[in-house]
Amino acid sequence: MAGKETALIVGAGQGLSASLARLFASEGMQVAIAARNTDKLAGLCSETGAKAFACDAGHPAQVSALFDAVTGEMGEPDIVVYNASNRARGPVQDLDVEAVRSAIEISCYGGFLVAQAAAKQMIPRGSGTILLTGASASVKGYPNSSSFAMGKFGLRGLAQSLARELQPQNIHVAHFVIDGGILQGPGDTRAAERGEDAMLLPDEIARDYLHVHRQHRSSWTWEIELRPWVEKF
């Protein structure tokens, strides 16, 4: 639709992605949300007017097809958010090697594929925003979480490299270190267990994503750390 921005969120679910979809829609954007299982997105689509697309971000052909479908139905995305991740938990000696491969493909390689597809559209027109969601593991490797650390460290490196590469072409790339647990809704008991102010509120995170997208290019940032008020760092 002419005059409207288009947002694409890859790795959509009920937490941060849902808050992003609601906020972007409230800003008048056309919203596309992508996930391997689109059945879980029906309610969010009904609520926000977003369109759901099936995509496994670890497969180049599916990512290419996703961008073709979104562009055909809604136009080229102005903002692309990569929010997918995966991990194989456990001691390094016990980890299943294929589970680790899958975790890295989803957390990191999928981010590369989505960013590459976005860049191919954004470079010729000289504008666009690519936002990549990191975690505490982007900067701190925790015990029994080596696959997650590898994936998130890699995604952060990708963001830093692309931010330097694409900034001269007016494409804003930024990485978000989400250093803490994100509240997933009223049924999330972790807030009661951890105490007041111990969880990140997804609606507040979403506002920071929008702020970065809206930044004037005289004061761009490539990375923001977000954590609950009580989180130690």
C-alpha cells in the first residue's frame, strides 16, 4: 500500500514479536510475521491485521520465497526484525551434534540469510532497517549453553559487520542485547518467583526497537543493551 511502511518480523511468537507486531501496526505499518508454524499466529493476525507467512529461516530457498511473497503482497519491507533463536542445553560432552548444528543455524545462519535477503532489496533503494535480537549469551558464554553462546556471539558479529558495511548506504543495522528474561504474559510465573522489576516487559522492548528504527542518521546506534532494573551486569 503506497505511503505505508512495511515491517517483517521473522521468528514470530507470543512474546517480543507479538509486542512488535502490535506496536508497528499501531504506527500504521503493514506487518508481516513469519514462523515455521503459522497456526500459532492466527490470533495475533486477527488482532493486528498482520499477515502470517511460513518460513524456516535456516533454509535459503524458504527465506528467498518469504521475501518474494511479502514483497508481492505488501511491498518491500522497510524494517526487518530477526527474532528467531534456538539452543541445545547440557554439558558439552553430552550434547547431540545435530542439535547443536540446528541451534547455530537458527540463531545465527538464519539471521545471515534474512539480513542478506533484506540487504538485497534495501541497497538498491538506499534505505532500510535491519534489527537483530541478541541475548545475554551474545556477550557472556554460560555453562551448559555453548550452542546458544555460539549462535548469539555469531549473530552479534554479523550485526557489527553489517552495521559498518551498510551504514554508508543508508541502511541501519542494529543488535539488541536482551540481558534478562522477557515476560511472556499473565501466565508467566517467573515474575512472581523472581520479584518485582525482575523481568523485561516486551512492550517496553518493542518501543526501543521502534526508536532505533526512527533514529535520525546523524545519531545512529549499532547496539543497545536492555536489562531489568534489578539485573546485575
